[in-house]
Amino acid sequence: MAGGYPHQHICPVDNAVFSGEPWDGAWWREMNGRNAGACQQLGLMWRLTEQQQYRDKVRALLMGYADVYPGYEVHGNIP
């Protein structure tokens, strides 16, 4: 998390600090992409090993999204 805070995006070249859009949106996209990849990998590990710890982690990640999604603001003209 650049700047130690998701709404401060620090340029690695000159240390300029950026905030707001489009930087915040890019940060959220990156985090959601990483979470999606983690869910895919954990799901595959669960299917291959049958170890419940992988299933439990996927469930925790997805339920975390389900808990907060109703409060997300409409963005990009999509609900």
C-alpha cells in the first residue's frame, strides 16, 4: 500500500503524492484482482488437497465481500 494509506499514491520517481480518481480506482482494481487470484488459487488447492483450511480461507474472503458490498457506492455507472 503506497504511502501506508490506500488514498495516498506516491510516485516512485519523484515522491509526488496523488489522491482521488483515477488513482484510488486503480488501487481498488489491483486489490480486487489480487483477491480474485487468491480465491482461485485457494479453491484449486482445496480441490487438489481436500484440506479444509483452503476452503475456509476462500469462504472468509468471499463472505468479507458479501458483508460490505451492499454499502459500496455506485461506480462506473454499474450497480
